Amino acid sequence: MALPRLRTVVLVSGAALLTRRALKRRIARSPLWPLPALPEPVSGHSKRRATAVRKLLVTGRTEVAEGVVQLRLEGPALPRWSPGAHLDLVLPSGLVRQYSLCGDPEDTGAYTVAARLVADGRGGSREVHEQLQEGLEVEVRGPRNRFPLTEAPGYVFVVGGIGITPVLPMLRALAASGAEWRLLYGGRSRASMPFLEEIEKLGADGGRVTVVAQDEAGHPDVAGALADLAPGTAVYCCGPEPLMAAATAALPEGCVLHLERFSAATGGTAGSGDGSGGTGAFEVELRRSGRTVPVAAGQSVLAAVRAELPHVAYSCEQGFCGTCQQRVLEGEIDHRDELLTEDERGDSMLICVSRCRGGRLVLDL
């Protein structure tokens, strides 16, 4: 009698274990299950960007310039990335910040990022500098790329300070391919400019690199760097807002400008709209959650949604980083961001700044 009973216990225990595993997999696919789910819930990201969440180990920490720390984040079988891509770092406090990848895209065992300490910032860079020590695990999302290196007959880069981080992998790739490129690199001082030695070596064979330290030579001549460019030249600019404004103003006809922002544009549209959208109250239906939330006239959609769904990710709250991007199923959007492409604006919005042109929006949340 003992053997049949033992066999029954083993079979029942095995079935229970398989059921628990299947349930965990089902919940992982749709955290709100068993609430109604759309066939392809893609809120919080576009169909083109990687959104896997993984934990990486900080295995290296180096000061690469005054106030700039470089981190090596290791993990198994990491997705490949292309020059210009960045990671979302979920910091120990829960803050989410974006940092450009500046290592080797072929290294699938580690990601490398660098962060400058901003003393009067919102706290993210200070947390990176003070808390992300070797041996600590950090959660990351991505990589994503909104600043890709496109094909062009020639390239000019206009960079300020920490803005070199997304550009450095581009320079390595172009130097290896033999493409035509030039770099104007400015900073407060040579000591404060990360990766300066490597960059000067990359451009040593033809005067491709111009370094302008403000304490030695004042501000870089952006207009001079962009004068007389051949049509079709790709101009990449990353750095402080005045530098990007100067590059925009000096861009020759027939050239294409690519910008990477670390902050909202001065006098930009984020948070203000174009004058044709509404500023009043409206409501937002969260379709997959089965809830409807009111959005007050002085309240962001992000704030209203997070009151119901605290897990919804966000970072800049100024419409330039893309962390809070959500898919819109119904309703007319009043776009107030500085990031989304025209294609993305057709069915998604950044809920930290954008609003509704009518009385109701339906989000895939």
C-alpha cells in the first residue's frame, strides 16, 4: 500500500510544481493578469526599442576626468548595441536616469557608461557617484538608440563635455572604416574633458580633432566648424543647450543635424504645447487595468497615472528622455515633447508633458 500512496504523492507534487511554474510564466508575460489584456501590450516603449529589464554587476569604476566616473556593468549574453545607444539605469533610490554607452558594441559581456557629477542637478548623478560602487548590482533597461549613426558622405561632430559619451563609439567606428570625419570638442578645461587622450589619438592622422578648453581659448567656434560643408554631411551635436543652439543656427543648407539632449531645450515646447492644445482637465482610461483616472488642469498625465499604477517608469519629466512613452489606443494627443518622431506620434505619447486635445485618452496600461 505504501508504494501506490508514495506514487500518488509524487504525481500530485509534480503537477503542483508545474502549475506554479506555468502561473509564474503567465504573470511575467502580463503582470496585470488575470485582468483583460490586449493581444500585444506594448505600453511604455515603441515596437523598435529593447525594453528587457536585467540586473548587472558593477565590476569597474574609474575616474576618467574631473567629476566624471566611468562604470563597467557586467552580465551574461547582453544584447548588442550600435553607436549612439543608451541605457536606462534604475538607481538604488528608484530614480531612472539615461546614460550613453561608450564602450565596445561587440562586448556582449559588459556595458560601459560614464556620468558627470552635476552638483545642482536632480540627484541622479550624485547617486551614481556616491552609491554605485564595485560589487553592487544595478537594474538596467535597454539598450535603446535615438541617436544612431546614419550613412553619409562625411561627418562633423560638435561636442561639449560629457556629450562625448555617445559620440566616442561613433568616432571609433568611423576611424576603423576610413570614413571622412571631423570633431570639435569643447569643455571647461582639458582636465574636465573625458576620453580626451583617446580622441586625440583617433584624430592624430590628419588634424581631424579640434580641442577647445574654455579656460585656455574661450568658447569653440561652432559656425567656423560648420562653414562650407559639402551637401549631405551629417552633423552630430551633443552637449549644453547653447552649443546645440549654435549648431542649429549655423547648419549649412543641405546638411542634416542630429541632436542628443541631456536636458530640455531652453524655450522649447515641452510642457507648454504649441498654443493650439488644451490645458484643462480630462480623463484617461487605462485599458488593461480596467481603470479610469481624472487628470486635473495643473496635473500631468504621468502624475495621475502613477497615483493608480506606481510602477509606471519615468525619468526626466520634461519630455526629452522617452522613459515614460506610452501607447495611445484612442483620443487626440496634444504632443508637447522634444523627442518622438512623426511616426511615433501617431500612436504614442510622453505622458510626463503631453496632454489631450479632447476630453478623453485611452492608454495601453
